[in-house]
Amino acid sequence: MKVLIVGAGGREHALAWRLRKSPSLSQLWVAGGNAGTAAIATNLPVNPEDVEAVASEAGALRADLVVVGPEVPLALGLVDRLSSLGIPAFGPSAAAAQLESSKSFALEVMREAGVPSPWFRVFHDQSEALAFIDGHAGPLVVKADGLAAGKGVFLCAAREEAAAAVRACMSQGVFGAAGEAVVLEEMLEGPEVSVFAFSDGEHISSLAAACDYKRLLDGDQGPNTGGMGSYAPPLFWDSALAGKISRTVMQPVIQTLAVRGIPYRGVLYAGIMLTKEGPKVLEFNCRLGDPEAQVILPLLEGDPLELMLACAQGRLAQTPVRWRDQPHVGVVITSGGYPGTYQTGLEITGLEQAVADTHVFHAGTRLVPGEGRAKVVTSGGRVLTVVGWGDSLEQARAAAYRRAQGISFQRAYYRRDIATAGVARTRPSA
Ligand code: AMP
Ligand code: GLY
């Protein structure tokens, strides 16, 4: 089978790496891609966010399956376009992807499905939002309603902060159209976990879980980022918790969307906070997480291509999904300055060194011609995810850091505390 992956990050390199192990795969292309995917697939110079270009490429290649990595092409309707051309795709339709692209849609679906979540109010009018804040005591979370690349969430302890966040969204236009509506939400506390289920629109798979480290600096300090590291499975993850989240979150949401006539096919990602009153959903994403994919795809047993086709074709009930539980730790190496401005084009050295029980997934990298052979240089903020594994979390972590130490480029930066016991067990809510 011929497969086209869409996207250019660490998640897409991990998808390509995992799909390469499928016995049914014959050819693999990546629309976008990076220096890592170039080594195991054919990169195509197609913008992953250009729906028409990706769809016509998929048609020209006669792809048997298109696997969509990031949220933007899903929200723009890539899967709808492919299905109108008769090309199977792994990922939800634009209507179902609103679970991620519209926070208010997600909250309404959760209310209808009876999924535990923080209380919230949606506002389209700034003065009404400000009046609500005036009349409210206690902390609040302010969220821009649309896609804001992870930056549209403000944890506000005080009223003035919440009011400033509302103004930034609604009158200062900091997030453009994504901030025309805002959600004001209860602030929750507890450890956070990213939970994943495959779905064919009706059935869901057994769940996988990972912890993601969003803040830039050790000890969960500094600004939010796309993700600085991850580990799986979480220390607190067990079959009782998985069963509870499956029954109270994943199944009801999939059923509600099916009843609404917009079946969800692909992988559903719930960002969950384990509060004293039980698991509550902070957000849904319509794709695998990055850097969560880099630590959970190695745990997926069986043929990934068969699984993704089963999701696309409504055959998941006949396709059992099993996850291994060997500890995996992912450390993200970033360009100095990220998530602010940073330099690109810097040569990366040490990528070829062999370190047992490790693997390097590329994100912001590209190949440039060098003397004799091509060089790998940086091309983005998050550059690499170094994954280590072992019999214990400690061993997995040590392996990942051993490998990371041998890789260098100017101003390379990574957190030193990914999956350390203290941080791994209890994560602050911000
Ligand atoms: P998001 O961009 O929606 O993933 O949110 C970014 C981060 O903000 C989450 O990972 C949480 O740590 C935090 N967050 C979002 N909503 C809440 C909430 N209602 N209570 C506490 N923390 C939250
Ligand atoms: N690591 C968080 C995300 O992919 O949204």
C-alpha cells in the first residue's frame, strides 16, 4: 500500500518511522517532511496547509491512504476533500475536527455527552465578558475560542488579569479571528495527562496516555511552548483510570458526534486534569500530540497501517489495539530563543552516534548540500525529540539524556528534568 503523510514535525517523523514497520507498506511519501523523514520516505515540496495541493498530489500518486498529522489541514477540510476524491484518509472531517478548532463547540459537545469538564461561559461581546468577570470571585481561565497555536490560554488569578486577557482577544485582536469569541472557564488543579483513542466513528480502541511538559524551563517554569518533553506511560496510569476515562469521556463524545451525524474518525486526544473530583477534560485535539506521538507510537503493537485503514473504513471493532507498557521518555531539543525568535540554518552534529535504546525524531531540520554529503541544519523552533527507553522510567530517561548530550548545534537547549520522579508524579496546573 502507498501512503502519504501530511506534516513536517516530530510527530510526522514518528508516524513515518512507525508506518515503515508495517508489512503492508510499499511506498511512503511525506507532504512537507524534514531531514529525518527524508531518510525513510520521500519528502514532497507540498505545503501541508494547502488542501488543494495535498489532495491533488494524493490523487496523482494514487495513494491508498493519507495520514494527516497536524490540526490545521484537518480544520481546513483536507479529509472532506480527499473523501470527495475517493481517497481514504486517517483523520476527522472538518466538522468533527471542530472539537479542536472551536473550544465552544467542544464544550457544547461535552455538555451534551455529559463529559466532566470545568464550568464555562462563551462570550461574543466584550462588555458582557467584562461584566461577568466583575461579578466573579476567584481565579478564571480565559481562552480565545479559535485555533491560537497553544498561546490563547490565560490562567488568571486576579480579575484585572482576566479583564486584560479578554481585551487582548476581543479588542486588541492579538489572536485575530480566533479571539472574536472568548471562553471563561473554571480553573482546575491536579496532574495533567494526554489521553489518546483511535476511533472509526462508532467504536474506540483501548487508550494510550502520556505526560507532556509544556513549560520552557525546568520545574515547569517560564512560558508555554508546543511541548518540551514527554513520557509514557504515566506513573499513575492503570487499567482502572483508563477504563474510567474510556467510559466517561471518550465513548460518550464519539457517540454524541455519531448521533449528530458527524462521525469522528482518526485519533482523538483528550487533555485531562485529574482533579479531586475525578478526571475532567480541559480540551480535545483532533490528532496525535507532539511530543506525545514520539513516546506512544513506539508502544503501539501490531500493524499501524491496518489500524489506520480500519479507522477510515469503520472496521475498528474487528481490529484490536494493544499498547506495550515499556517506559519511553522524549526530550525535545530546541533552538535557543524558542518560543520567541531564534536563528535557523545551524549545522547539527552528533546525529549518527549510536546509543543503545534511543532513537532521534526530527522536527525543525532540513538537509542542505555539504562537502561530499548533505548536512543537517536547523529549520525551526523545536528541532529534535530524542527518545530513550528501558525497563524503568529512570533507565529510559538516562538513555534519552545520554543521546541528547552527544548532539549539538549553536544555542541548542533542552530541559534537564523531563520524567524526573517529582515532576512526573505531580504536575502544577499551569
Ligand atoms: P491548552 O492550550 O488548551 O492546551 O491549555 C494550555 C494549558 O493551560 C493546559 O495544558 C493546562 O495546563 C492549562 N489549562 C487550560 N485550561 C485550564 C483550566 N480550566 N484549569 C487549569 N488549567 C488549565
Ligand atoms: N503536546 C501538546 C499538543 O500536541 O497539543
